[in-house]
Amino acid sequence: MFIIRLPQLAVLAKILCLLMVVMCGAVPAMVRSVSLYSTCSSGNVTVIGRAVKAVGRDDNNAPFQKLTTQSEDFSGKLYIFAEKSQRYICFNKRWKLVGLPKKQKSPMCQFYEVYNGSYLRYRSVADGVHYLGFNKWGKPMRNPNGRQECFNFIKYNPHFDIKHHNSLVTSNMATEPRLVVRKPALIRAPKKFLPSSDGGRETHRHRHNRWKIREDEVSPRRRHESRLLEANKY
């Protein structure tokens, strides 16, 4: 009968821990499929052969915009790998972004993923000054002191259709009831209550009424005088 003693159990536990560490080191800590949207060029990072650019998405270049971020350990160093072209995004000696095959992979292909507000930036591991960036035409940025917003990226799922999402948002906005605010209507007073624009002028109707009142007041006097004249005749 085989009996495992306590010292042997401790040795086996140490061997198991070592195997777990080796396995963790051999397997990448994280592999994730992403697409990187450049806020400066309004396009996605695209790798076709050695060319690396940030352009709009269409049916032809959509497969070349699917990227994978890979890390070999827990140090935070990432490789950005293009699945379709089977190339890594790297800096060359002149600090230009190029796509290199796996056999040419080097520390010039590693990046640190850092946050800049609500955006992401990818700083070179070989040089803490240079970042992954593209200008408004989608060409790689060489000057690290250029427009800082050109180094900002948004990471999203490559299987997510942005155009479909935008169309749904716009359609929902069109169907939502809109609150129409109307200005209050001006209440106009009747004309007979409106004051005249000129204090000395009167309307024809007012003058006619005033003259009629005067005639009514004067007519009894005229009748009285006519009666006196008739009485004197007799």
C-alpha cells in the first residue's frame, strides 16, 4: 500500500504551483478582438500589408480592421495584431507605423494602453514619448508633439455595426413625439376701446355721435323760439 507522507505532500504541492506558474506564463494573459476608432480621422485602424492607416469602414476593408490585443504576461504590455493580414502594428527605426510579420516582432511592437479622459492611448514600450496616432487624413503621426486629439482612440467590438446603430438612433429620434412650444397669442382689444394714435384726432363715428347729441340739445330751443314768434303774431 502506497502512503503519501506529509513532506512528500508538501513537495507535490510546490511542484503543482510551479506548473501553474509556467502554464500562466506560456499562455497569453489576454487575447481580445477589437477595432480602434481614431477620433482625429473618424476612421478605423486598418492594416493591409505593411501599410497602417485609419480610414472609414466599407465592405472591402472591414476584414482588415479586425484587430487583436495580445499580452504575453501581466506587465501591461500589449501587441496589436491584425487578424486578416497576419501582421503586428510596430514602429520602425524612423518611428513610422508599419505592419510586420510575426518573425519580425520586437519590443518596437509593444504598447501600453493608457486612459486619456474617456479615450484610450497606446504608448510605445520602447520609447515613452511616441504614441499610436493618425492625422485627419488617416496617415500615421510621426511627431509626438502634434495635435493631441489625434492620439485618442475608442475601442469597440469589431462585430458591432456602427452604421446600423446610427440608423436605429436616428429612426427612434424621428418617431419620438416632439414637444412644440408655441408663443402665446397677443390679445387685441376691440377697436372701440383702442385709444386714438393722435390725441387731437377723432374717428368719423365719434364726430357723428357728438354732432347728433348737439342737435338734440339745440332742437328744443328752436321749437320754443318758434312758438314765441307765433304767439306774438296774435
